[in-house]
Amino acid sequence: MSYLAEVELGQFPPFAALQDYFGYVPGLFRAQTLLPRLIDAETGLIDAVLMSEQALSRIQKEFIVLSLAAELRNQYCLTEHDQLLQLLGVPEQQLDRMIAGRRQAGLSPADTALLDFALKLGRHGSVSQEDMNGLLANGFTDESVLEAILTTALARFLCTLSIGTGVTPDFEPRQPLPGEPDRSPSAEGSSEPYVGAVPPIKYHSPPLGALTRRQKEYIFLVCSAANLSTYCVTAHCEMVRMLGLEGPEPEQIAVDHTAACSTSRPSSTASRRR
């Protein structure tokens, strides 16, 4: 169950891949059937980042996802990746200790350093050269550090996606962690979809899209500013200009989107291009 309507996709290759990865098709992906091309892209990303044994082991990467989900109090990802780690052979008691506090879980100093790095990046959105050096001192290579960054970014993405879609866990949910309210959809009242049902569509239907390019770029700008990402703010400001999108100056959107949109006018960049 989620906030969004689900449609039947028939023989949908990404669902077959997810079945192979997880042993089932997680509700997080079934909640996105209105935009099948996105499920296709997400499945490819999960395959490249999470599922393969590369510089980091599969369990190390799953530990990153589980730990960040616990830090963010995300019940869906916490429940799903707890189950996945049990299937990978990690004892339930060790997972309980990890969720309560990773320093009680009997991890090696290297794995503890890895999770410290990932949680600092995922929770606060910042790391330093000193943090990088700490991982290298624990035997990690540049390749494994990059893989840890990608896994952390994917974990944050999955947590955000589960909140936005309002999807409920596919297994008996872990209880909300102490000190935080239960933010699962069932705790907030009705779990009926907010979007009305639509007729079934085929996988080969043309891609759907409800937002304009300008709206998507504005979302990038606002989120980048909220996360204090100078790089992403700068990049998407330039992208708005290069595309000639009309509207407030992109820097105004990043600083205060409410004020900028209330006094919306064609940007000087767009006007010059006309």
C-alpha cells in the first residue's frame, strides 16, 4: 500500500530483475508503476551500486543502507534491509545491536570507520579530507571510498523515495526507534491512495511525465540549497540559464523560492536570449 495508484505492467523486465535480487518485488518499486521508465533506471542503479561484490562486499554495503535508515528513522528501508541482511546470513541479534548502536555490534575497526564515514555523509551532507584519510588508514582504497559514497547516496535516495510514496514495509515492520514518532503511513491515518486509479498501461507505453523541466530544475535548486551543496546549486543555476527557462533568477529560487515565485517574472537571461 502506498499513497499512489498502482497499475499492471505485465511482463516487465525490471520486476524480473528485482525478483532475482530480493526474492520478491519490493513495494517501493510497485508504488512507482505510473512511471515505469524510472523503475528501469533505478533497477540499473541498484544493480551497479548495491548488488555486486566489488571494492566493498555486499554485506558492507547493506550495513551502510541499514545504518543510515536507522539514523534517519526510516521504517521502510530499515525493515527491508534488515530482512535482506538476515537472508545474507547476518544473525538477527547482531542486527539488533547495529540498529541500537553500531559500536555494540562487534564490527571490525575498519567497518566501524566505514559506517562512521557513511553516516556523517548521509546525515549531515559533509565530509572532509581528514575523513577520507581515516578510511585510507583503515585499509580502504580510493575505489572502495567512492563505492561507499555511492552506496550512501543510494541509501538516502531510497529513504526519501519511501517517505514520498508512503509505501508500507513488505514484512512485519520494525518498531519505530526510541525518541521519534512513528512516521509510517498507517500511523498517520488513512492509507488510501491520494491519486485516483487509472486504467492499466503496458510497459511499452510512451513515458509519462507530469512535471515540466523548469519545475524539476527548481526542485533540484531548492533541495541542493537545503543540503548546502554549493556544487549542485551552481551547476543547476547554469543549467537553467543554458536551457533558457523563463522565470525568476535561479539564485533567487535557491535562496528563497517562496519570495521568488510570488514575484515571478521572466529571467533576465531568458529575456536576453529572446
